[in-house]
Amino acid sequence: MSLPDFRELYEQLLEYKGEHAYQDVLLPWQDNAVRAMNALKHCGEIRARLRCNRGMIKHLWSLYALSRVSDILLLPFQKGDCDGSSWPGPAITAEERDAYFISLGMTPIEQETFHPFFHEIVEVTQSDDADAPITLDGAK
């Protein structure tokens, strides 16, 4: 039995045209996602990083696909049309997105001050105070 690949989920999200991506795509894929995450857990172990083999590379591609799933699930919360696409992403709430990733064993990062590793700038608002530090107006 082959392990599920997050690329399948990524492609399903791209093709989905309905109004309930959480119920129609993410939840039905939940068992596959948990199985895939269990297979990926060993990728973080030092032994796995020391010996990179074909199986490990396949897992890393699946992990990359999961990052692309995350990118797609962030689209509904971004403003603008920077890529020329009119697709707003799948219909999903922030709570559903968070719940899905938490169900895969992930922990939300709560970084209250701006850090380029944890935050993506989607809009800049100029402060009246030129000496003011960078602040977060609305982190999602």
C-alpha cells in the first residue's frame, strides 16, 4: 500500500470549485493526511538527515507539496492580484485552516512582533511616527 502524497491534496484543492473546501476536500482527505504525516515524522530525526536515500527524497517532495497546500489555503486571506490570477483560493475560514493543520499535529506559531520568518507582508501602512518599529496590524 503506497503512502498518500500531499500533491494529490494540492491538485484536488486547485480543481475544487465548490463553496465548502473544508468539508468537501480537506475532511475527506484527513485519514490520508494523517497517514502521510506519520510517514514524514522521521524526516526530522537526525539519522534521517544523515542518510538521504530515495525514500527520504520522496517524503521531502510530499512535505514540499504540503507547503503548497498551505499556500493555497492562505489565498482567501490575502488582498490584491499580484499574480494576475482572479482565483481567490478555496472557500475556507481561518478557523477551518487552523483546525486542519492542528489535526495533523502542527502547532500554531504565535509571534506577536514582526519577524520575516513567521510573517508575510501583504500590505504596508505607513506610520505617522517615522521612528515607530514595525508592528502587525492583523496577523492571520
